Amino acid sequence: MKLGIVGAGSIGLLYAAYLSRNFDVIIYTRTEEQAQEINKNGILLKKESRSSISFVSALPITRWEAMEDLAIITVKQYQLNDILESIIEMHSAPENLLFLQNGMSHLKQLEYLLVPNIYLGSIEHGALRENPYTVHHNGAGATNVALFKGKLDALHSFINSAPVEFPFVLKHHFHEMLLNKLIVNAVVNPLTAILQVKNGALMQNPYYFKTMEKLFEELSTIFKFENDLSYFQQVMDICRTTSENKSSMLKDLEANKRTEIDAILGFILTEAQKHGKEAPLTESLYNLIKGKETGGKEVLR
């Protein structure tokens, strides 16, 4: 089975490194320079005290023609528009696409994509890119996947052939799967980014924990969870199991990169407005992250 990994950030490098053990992998990079680095050095995967090198083919994303059996889209939510436009402009549509973005705001865009089989994924791994070809695997988990539209055949084949040490778990309902991840991201990411703390601090500091509870309560009123306890338990479990990790949003701010706050809290604020719900804490966190993200340079209108 031939795989295309579209995007060579931390997640793209991580998935290419592991999946190349069982599949023929091509990774598509933003720049020609990064492709050359990967072709020369391979992908260096670091996990705890161990390291390994995976040799894969690398091409700039401008040369992606979607001829693989399955293409895995690993770019950030805010980079997705360019990928979707390139798919629309292709002479022949890809057969099978797996999207691994945070948030849920991209689902409406995918509805209009003329691709036979579209799958969605939710990532439990932690990863950090050190340089164009080196990635640290900071937290191991699974990749939950579900059908968005089409048939499951290609996804079944992929899951059955994936490396045991890098599992993919099939879920029955994509909406519930993504909502679970959205809630975790909505609570953990902005709070750790603003407080500049690792994930575990939200559980260890009673004042941070109280704020986490309040934020979750606000989200619960927006989405009307049937079982609040199970959702909040998942948030706490993630904080415990990734206690020494920095959230992706905190890492983005530290690196002066754009965050996915619009895909996460921005989406939630839109949902709150649709249902006539107030979300003052969510809105405040959104504005604080946007302020840090832009350095206060945006002109207020």
C-alpha cells in the first residue's frame, strides 16, 4: 500500500517515520529545501533515549498529484485551504483521504470535496519537530479514525497493516470522536498557553484546576453533553498522562507561530452564538491567545 503524507511538520514527520516501517511512504513538504534534507538524511525519530532513522521519499507539496492509495493530510487547520484548493484543481480526484486536523470547522469544507472516500482522525500522540528532518515522539497514544463519507475498505486495509507500535483505532461516529478531542483541546490548550505551564499543572494547582472546571462547565452548556462526567474525566486523564508535555498551542506561541485557536475556540464561539449561549470565559481566552499570537499588532476596528 502506497501512502502520501501531506505536510512535514511534527505530525507529518512522526507519521512518516512510523508508517514507513510497513508502507511505501512519500512525504510532501512545504519547501524544496526540506525535501532535500529528508531525502539526504532520512527522518530521525527520537523517543526517550532511543533514536532511529527512516528513509522515505520526499517531494515539495507543489508536486503532489494524489496518486497514492491513501493520502494523510497532516497540515494545521489554518493551512488546509491551500490543500483543498489544490485537490479541487487536480485533473483526477484522489480516491482516499485521511484528515488529521484539530477542531471541527473544516467539516463543512469537506462536505463539498469531490473525493469518493474521506476519513477523519483524532491524534493522541505528542510530537515536536527539532529540525527539517528530526522529530521527538514525546507522548505515545493511538490515532482514532472514522468514516466521514464513502466506503471503509481502504481504511480497513490500512489499519490492518499499520505497525503494532503505532496503532490506529476505528471509531463508529466521527462527530463524537472529534468532539471528544475538541473539548480536550479547548480546555487544555488555551489555559496552558496563557499560563505558560505544562499540561499536568492544570491538575496540580488548585486554582488552575478550578478555572479548568469553570471552562468545562461553560463548554458543557454549549454542547449539552449527555454525560458531563465522562467528558471531564477524559480531560483530566489527558492532563495526567501528558503531565510533562507542553500543549501544541503553548509550543506554537513559544515558537512565535500561528496557533489553531480559531479552529478550536473560534469554532466553539460560533456554536455558542448559533444556540444563543453566552461564553464569556471562552471568549476571554480566545482574545488573550489572539493577542499573544499577533503581539497586539492587529488594528482593532
